[in-house]
Amino acid sequence: MYPEYSTESERKMVYRIALLVSAVIGATTVAPHGANASEAAAGVRTRESINFGWRFYKYGPDETPDPLVYDARPEITDRRETRPADERPTEAVQVRSDQAVLKPWILPTANAFIKDPANHHARPAGSPGSDFAFVQAGFDDTAWESVDLPHDWAIAGPFSGGWGAAVSGGMGRLPSPGVAWYRRQLDIPESSAGKSVFLEVDGAMSYAMVWLNGQLVGGWPFGYASWQVDLTPYIRPGGVNQLAIRLDNPPESSRWYPGGGLYRNVWLTTVSPIHIGQWGTCVTTRDVSPESAVVELRVEVANRSSSAAEVTLSTDIYELGQDDRPSGDPVASIEPAPLSVDSGRTASIRGAAKISSPRLWGPPPTQEPHRYLARTRLYAEGEVVDEYDTPFGIRDLRFDPNRGVLVNGEHIPIRGANQHHDLGPLGAAFNVRAAERQLEVLREAGCNAIRMSHNPPAQELLDLTDKMGFLVIDETFDVWERKKTPLDFHLIFPEWSEPDTRALVRRDRNHPSVIAWSIGNEVGEQYTGEAGAAVARRLHDIVKEEDPTRPTTTAMNFSKPDMPLPAEVDLISLNYQGEGIRDAPAYRGLQGIRTPPLYPAFREAFPDKVIVSSENAAAVSTRGAYLFPVTKGVSAPVADGAGGDPDTRQVSSYELYTTPFGSSADKVFRSLKEHPFVAGGFVWSGWDYLGEPTPYYLSRSSYFGIVDLAGFKKDRFYLYQSHWRPDLPLVHILPHWTWPGREGQVTPVHVFTSGDEVELFLNGQSLGRQRKTPGQHRLRWDDVAYQPGTLRATAYKDGREWASSEVQTAGAAAALDATVDRDQLLADGRDLAFVSIRIADSSGVTAPLANHPLTFELKGPGEIIATANGDPTNLTPFPSSTRSAFHGRCLAIVRTNRDEPGELKLTVRAEALRPVSLSLRSR
Ligand code: GAL
């Protein structure tokens, strides 16, 4: 290793996209799910979860919150509830206020992420809020609610219904806005005297401000950021340490459900005053081949002691197992090397090691996502004073403008999904198993890439994408200076865009799954010419200073090739413009942005840049709802009576209907095929999410997913699966075939298949054999007259029988049926079982119209934390243990109790139906 005192700017490199060789890279923090210290170095760094044992208080709607505000806010003037998603963002709003604000005390928290010392914020004298009761150790908070983290204060509801509701459909009709406090006592032992103690918050929604022992410490406003504050000057080792955190979620601050609260993990980290800095390691790999790879590691050391330090660093590299633990002996080591660090300063050191026959990280099914771990030890005066683990992966990542993304030399077409941060019925409160389930279902469809739309994800989600081998576009912002909702993050953009961007990249740059940084989504600066481009340039430059190995991008639904914005980023990310917006015949009469298919124009203008479809489709549907008549075209805008039913607020699952700016999957697939230079695309969206219930804003969750909010697959899932997994024998029939009263009426039958031909039978009678023509992604029998019985489809591939399936008319609903994703759980207070309930007739055929009210009862050491049925209009609060089934299905989510192993038994009942019970084991 060799010392390095250089400024970041020396690392700035001229970036060429044509053959970008990035290396890569591992995860950010110390071992993600536990203490990192090995036995040899036990105790030198502790990272303790402080998720349990908080008190929580949120001001009620009739209370006036305390005046400890971060900043004054503009008045809300625009209260429209059904703003079109692709409407042009409006100008920033400036506020002036004489109100006392705490911003000047909070801004210094950002200093470590502001490059130019001249722009660092000096903390003013004093400690606002110190005399406020809630921050005092003596305050009696026993009447406050007891909560454990991650905690989303809004997800339990109630939902607010109707037009003009307290929280409208766009933000999910849940009470996320408001001011609330969290309090907890910290156990800071005598032995922490003389050490550095940090509070690490993985996500707090939003405008967090932290007091310890009555003193204002700092905070961070952006609700999706991960951040830390240094508690050291305020701690009382061995005594009572009272932590108090104030959060403030503005109304009308988001285009989707933001959640509210300390909704990700919170940690207390104690280290020697000479320690490896926050996200202080950066791994890159180069010269990657099956024979060898060079791993380069840069480590930043902070010296908070009162004298200069001479330290030594060494690093061992291990293979990292599926259990997140290093396995076996080190496969390589970076030799010990000395470094001097002045008091109060940081310094960094670089080193490298060669690994023979590296096990590369790459996406399944053709590659495996192997990971490594760099364990770095910091020695002062011959003693280990810190130890820091950096998980990473070794991969060769290239971007080729003619083909797209190459991982380890293999072209990987992007089959991606956009995912918002919420976990459906669990809201924003992060849970590893719930996130893993989302990824598993997407993987089953053949999805290999995730766009983190439109904000920094939970760190553990990136651990999962690393482990499972997804490619990720990691995104910072939905807005810059121009706003999309009145009180969104444009208000803090001027002061926080640099720190938030640096924080994201430093946190996430070691994850092998991250392949690109998106600095913004459909920002209003697309409309502001050179001024907007200058913002993009600034953000792009910041990203490159922090990570020169990956490309930047920004998702554009308006910019054209001759506008200044696209020139500023490395990758061209197009939202909807690739296939064309409002371009197909069915869309011609609509108002709004309109473009022809723009892939060719962007390619011509930027022959050296890779183009990716960062958002496409924006198709809408409700699982199990089929409306008639069905459009004859392959893509049509949804409207009342044309794909949408304004009375039930459901959207047809024939999977042909879209937002006014969208395109059906069929059209997207065709367009990507016709433009093979495009790297692939990300469907909007993988799963349904809370908020943005286009086209019916009286609802509470979206219709965009290929999977519904409960995790049940819509028909569209199979359309994607048939396209993304051509080798999986599959044939899927829609609609269901239980239509009492439709006898004799035209009821179109559509079939998705990975085969090339299908023969359809109704009650044994062939309705004909059809072959897909080039560019066709469904086979359709549009004139079928309904008669009860059995529809059967037999698919062929290359003339051979390939797959078959059938749907049958159900009789009267008679019984409940239950299946669970996993019946062996961990008794850790976090593990979840997802129990799917199905209503069937007496022969086991799913009753697709059954909407019976169900009651759920659990015996044993666990809790039913939520139920859900995938109906976007349903306003029953998620924690309810009674819920109606929707189109024959319902979900219960069971969580184990911490440290209480045992047998759990879930029973589900409905009037006039045979009940069902299911056993789980928690250990
Ligand atoms: C896009 C936007 C997404 C979502 C989507 C569907 O324009 O980037 O966040 O709003 O439309 O409405």
C-alpha cells in the first residue's frame, strides 16, 4: 500500500464511454448484517443495532407542532390531485421567513460530503431546542408508543378516502405527513470514554434533527439518504444518554408514498479516535480475466485524536459465502504499509493485490454472483485499533454503444424493472425478507436488472442485488431545482445536492451490482436548456470524482438529441421516448408530450454512448379484472369504458392499456427488438406500489406493476416471462373462464407463450392453431363466444409440443386453500412468512370472482403484521386481520417474535367456506 494525500480532483479522469472498463467493487459498509470484528480484533469497532426499544410520538392533526423547524416552507398553492405523471415540472419556489430555523445547525453535518472547504458550514453558537421538554433526559415518555425500527409511522393508516382528502391518492392516502419524535436511551459504557461514537441512520423520512443529552447534534433532511452524526462531544460514558430525533414530513412532498419515520436500520458505532472513515474504503478491480484480477483498495483514515498518528494498514481478501461470512483462508493480501495522519485530518492510502483464478461476479443464469470480502486492519503503536470489512465483487463491466452492457465479456441484454422503495403492505419500513421476495418474484419472470426509482435504496437491498446477481441503476433524485410537487426536495436541492450525491456514491460504490449512477429522473431541467445542463454537469462531475469507474445517466422523457442535457451524461436513458410517446394510432388525439420513436435519433447524435430504456410501458391493469370490449390494437391509452371502469376503478387485465404516454409490453418488446443497439429496458413497474394510482386517483396504490401490491402475479407477469425466459416452457391463457351471464357473448381469449405456435380448445373443440408472426408477442382469439367449461392451450416450439395449460369454469366457492413461501422461519423478530390464500370451488378450481371477507387468526409466537389482496381501491388498513379476498386471493404476512421459537398456526375462515390452517416453525 502507498500513502496518498492527494485531493479527489487528481482522481478525476477523462472518461470515455465507448469502452468503459469498470472494475468493481463491493459493498460499502462494514459487514452488512452484523458486527464485523473478527475474534482477533474483537472490540476495536462495534456496530450495534439500536432498532429495539424506542418511544414514539406524532402530533395529531389538531395539535400545533413545536416550532423547531428545519426551515420555513412556501405556501401550497396547487392542490390538483391528478397531475399527469409526465407533466412539465414547474419553477423552484423561494421562501423568505423571519421564523427561527435550525438549518444553520444542521448543515454542518454535510461538511464531510462537500468538497470545497470554502463551502463548509460553520456551526453557529448555541444549541436550539435544548430547553424543549422532548429532548430532556428527565422527560417522561412512558405514555408514548413503544416501537421497534425499522418503523413506518403511516403504514397502519387509516387511509383517507375521497377527493380533497388529507392525503391524496398520489401519496397513497396514508398519514405520512406530520411532525413526530423518537426517543431512546443509549447504553454508552464507561469503556467508550476516549472513543468516537457515531449514530448511523440508514434512512429517516424526513428532515431529521438529532439531540443527545439535550444538545442539538446535527441532522439530515433528505429522507432517502443514509447518514451519520458524531455523538462524541455529547456522550456521557457510563451515564444515562438520552437520544431524541425529530422528523418532519411535509404534505404534498412526493409523487408516491414516501412513508414516514425511522424506516430503515439505525446503528451505534463505537471506534477508536483513529479509525477508518465512514464508507472509507473504495475497491476497484482491473485486468479481470479467468486467470487473474488485480484488486485495488483505497482506505481513508480519520484521526480524531489530539496528536498526529503513524499508523499501518493491511488487508486480507477472502471469498464471501452465501451466509455473508468470509470462508477459508485469505486468497490474497495487501501488504502492510504505513500512513501518517495529522490530528483532526483524514488521509488515504492505496494498495493492490492480485487474485489468481478469481471467482467472478456476474448475473445468472449464465454467470454466478461470487463475492469477496476485504478485511482491513488498522494498527497504531503495534495494536489493532480498527477493523473494517468491505464486501465486493470482481467483474469486468463494459458499455458498448452497439450492443449495450457486457459483464465479463458476455453481452447481457437488460431485462429490467423499476422498483419504488415501498414493500407494499409493509410500507417503507425496510425488511430484508420482504425485499428479497420482491426480487425473487421478478427473477422468476426473467428480470435481471433493477432501477432504484427514484432515490437511494436501503443498503440491504443492494446487498441482496449483489448476492442474487441483479444489475442495478442507482438513482439519487426525482427533482432538482424545479419542483414536481409543492414541497418536494427541490426545497433543499441547492444546499444538499452535493452532499446527497457524494453520500450515495460513497455508500454504494463497492456494490458489484451497481452498474451506473442516475443523477435524476425526468427532471424539470430538461426544459431549461443550458441552465439545466449546467446542473447535470455539476452532478455528473461530483459522481465522477467519487467513482470514475461507472457511467452517469439521467432519465429523459422530454430532452431531444439536440438539447444540451443529454450531452452531459455518459449513458442515454430514455423514458418512453424510445418507443415514442403518444405516437401510435390509438394515442393520436391526446394532449401532452409527443415524440416519434427516438432511439435512432439519439444513436445518430451520440454514436459513442450506450442507450438504455430506463422506463418503458407504464401499462396499467388490475389483477383478475377483465373488461369488454377489448381493443383490437396492441396498445391503447386507458380511458373510462376503454380498458378502465370508473365505477369499480379497475383496469382491464388484457394487458393492452397504458397511460397516455406509455406503450404496451407488446409494443415495447417489438421496439427493443427493432433497435438492437439499445442495451435493454426497465419496465414501469415491477411491482405495484403505494401512491400514484393512475388512472383512478380515488384509489391508493398503483396499477403499473406486473405483480400486484400483495405479490400476486398479474397476467402481464407471464407476458414478460414468456419473452424474458424463452427457454422456459410456458403457455398462459387469459381471461379466467367463469362468466355466469356472458353465455354466447364475445369473450376474447389471449395467450402468452414462449413457444411459437398455439392451438386453443374450448370444451375439446379446436378454435384453431395460430403461429406468432415476427414482432408478435401474444396470440389472440378475439371472437370466442363464451360457454362454460374448459379452455385448453397447447403450445408448440419448432413443431414439437412445448407446454400446455387450461382454465376451467369454477363452481360455487366452497373452500379456502393456503400456501406459504417458507414454513421454517428464524425467531429474530424480523423473519416473515407470506401466506397466500385462494378461494376454490369443491373441486379445487380457483373461484376468480370470489371476494369473501376473510378472518385471519394466528396462534404461537408471532404476529400477523399485514394482510393484502392486491386491490388498489381497498382502504382497509394493512394491519387488519380481516380482509376481503380479491378475485379469489388474499395474502397474510406473519412475522416471528424475537427470541421466541416455536410452532405457529395460522387459521383463515370465511362464512360458508371450509376454513384452512397452516403450520409454521420459528427457530
Ligand atoms: C414516469 C415517471 C415515474 C412514474 C411513471 C408512471 O414519467 O418517471 O416516476 O410516474 O411515469 O406514471
